[in-house]
Amino acid sequence: MLKPYATLLRSPGALKFSTAGFIGRMPIAMDSLAIIFIVVAATDSYALAGALTAVGSIVVGAAEVFWSRQADRRGQSKILFLAVPIRVISFLIFVVLVSKDAPIWTWFVSLIFAESTAISAGGMVRRRWLHILKNDPENSDGHLVNTAYSWEAMVDEFVFILGPVVATTCAVKIAPSAGILAGLIFLVIGLPALAAMKSTEPPAEPANEEEPHPAVLRNRIVQSIVIPCAFLGGFFGAIGITVVGFAQERNHPESTGWLLAIWAVGSAVAALINGVIKFQSAHATRFLIYLVGLTLATVPFLFVDSILLLAIALFINGLFIAPLIVNAYGTVENAVPAGQITEALTWVIAGMPLGGALASALAGIVIDNSGAQMAFWVPLGFMFAAIATTLPYLSTYRAAIGYAHPRD
């Protein structure tokens, strides 16, 4: 069963850059939580902490697209060696300002500056997989690309299992600022290491002013994935806060971490299985199937009335997440030229922070007024909205089926 993964990881340099990418993107599962810990410790205000993390999340979405575009045009190593030091210094300034009780507006300014250097390490790693597999004889039918995306989906799940635990432990056991500092340590180990791996770095594709490619987001195939994924971000955000509220209402707040970990484990299991299957259907077809499947798998949340049933429902729900994301990436990757792949891959997740911020706020209001079980309608509503946004693009999906574009 695991033979495709063994074949994949035997590719020269593959395990090294994937490991560096794993370490370098640990902060994505740590930073928001770490910011909440340090701000609440300094002000006792969850509202202020929530406002800072929401603003930061929105900036991250825009910044990752910008830096991914630059990575396509100038090369990954140049961008990483430029952005990482700025990000580290900016976050250290943020920590000092909060610790020294500086004016709150300075907290927002420093955080916005820090998050404006957010790098999509996951997009860069996936782009490297495409680069090293393009001439691999083992990948003659393209199945190893699906395996690579599934592998990285599993890596993402481990990031979201370990990241919150590390951030919480550091902030609670060491100091409120330790969660942010721990994230910076992962950052300065992982991303410079990735930048130093020149042998697997995709070639830079400078913008062609004479025959410029259309903007990535003007591509209707990319639009047909990015817009539903923005609502998918709302689904993720609403589930997260509703699970917290559900556990607290039942006097088991300590179970929150385990519940969310079970959700991630379900997704990781699905990613493992997805990566060994040689599918005959197109990525766009599977994207639509898993989108509907995830919506149906969200309905049971409306009926759970215990921590055990919620854990079971979360595991089943998680089985649809990784395959959905894998096929979202696969669809947009096939729709753009080589010089725009990293940016296109980043657009898949760029809208998720905004959707997540809106859904979290809405779910929080419902929890406060009607309880956590009623709040499970919010993620379900966002999933129905995601499906609704696919309807104007049905002809686009048909065009995406079997669509291929020359590579590198």
C-alpha cells in the first residue's frame, strides 16, 4: 500500500525539502493561538486578541499571494532570504511592544508589518514536487503528483496537530510570549534550510512583458476553486470555535485539543489512502465529489449530544478534508503555466483566513445566544454556500476535466 510513498521519497532531495517545509510551516498552526496568549496575558481582553488575530489573518492571505508571485518570478531562495529576517524582527518588535504595554495602535502596526511577510511554505514545497517529478519515469502517468499532494496534506495535518500543542505548552509553562518565540525558532530553522536546497528549486520565470500571462485570478478555473475554498475557510473557522464552545458547555474544556486532533487524524488517514490510489477521474471531478461529501458529513454535527459522538463525527468529517484540498491544488496547478504555479497554489488557501474570521465571529455570536449545538449550523451553512458558488462555474469544471498545460 505504501509503495507509492516509498517511490516518491526516493526522489533526490525530496525528503529533505519536505522536512524543511514541515518545520518552516509549523508557525501557521501556532501564531494565532500564540498571539491570543500574549495579548490576553497583557490585557485580559479576548476581544482585543481576536481583533489582532483577525487583522493578521487577513494580511496573511494577501501577503502569501504576493510573495508566491515573487517566488515564481525571482526564485524561492531570494524571496525566503529576504522575507524571513524581516518577519522575525517584526515579530520580536511586536512581542516587546506588548510586553512593555506600548500604545495598542503600535501592536496593530507591528503585527500587520510582521504578517505582511507571510510566506506560503506549503505552496513552495508543492511547487518543488512538481519540478522534480516532471521528468521522473516513475511519474509517466502523473500519479506521483497526486501522491506528493497527499503526502503534503498529511504533513499539514501533523502541523495542525502539533502546532497548537507546542504553542499552548510554551505559553502556559514558560511565558506568554514563548509561543510566538517558539514559532520563530521553527521559522528560522525550516525556511532558510529550504532556501539553501538549490538542487530542487524550480527555475525562476521572470514576467514576460511582450507576452504577459493573464493574472492568475482572471483564470476561471482558478476562480472556480478559490471562491469555494474561501467559504471552506469559513467552515474550518466555525468548526474550531464551536468545538471549543461544545466542550466548555459540557465541562470538559481540556478535551478541545484532543477533539481537534481527532479531526486532523481523520484527514491524515484520508490523505494517506488518497495518495496510493491511481485515479482515472480528473481533479476537478473529485473536487466536486469531495465538496458534496464534506457537506453531507457536516450534517451529523447537528445531532451530536456528547463528547464521544462529537469525536466520532469529527473523525468521519475529517476523512473528506485532505482529498478535497489535494484536488483543489491539482485543479489549479493544471490550469496555469509553470511561471504561475506557486501563486496559483497559494490562491487556493488565500481566501480561507477571511472566511474563517467571518465564520468564527458569527459562530461565536450563535454560541453566546443559543449554545454550541445550534452553532453547528454555521459551518454547515458555509458548506452550502461553497457548493452554491460552484454553480456559475459548471461549464468551467467541464473544461477543467482532462485539461493539461505544458510544464517547465
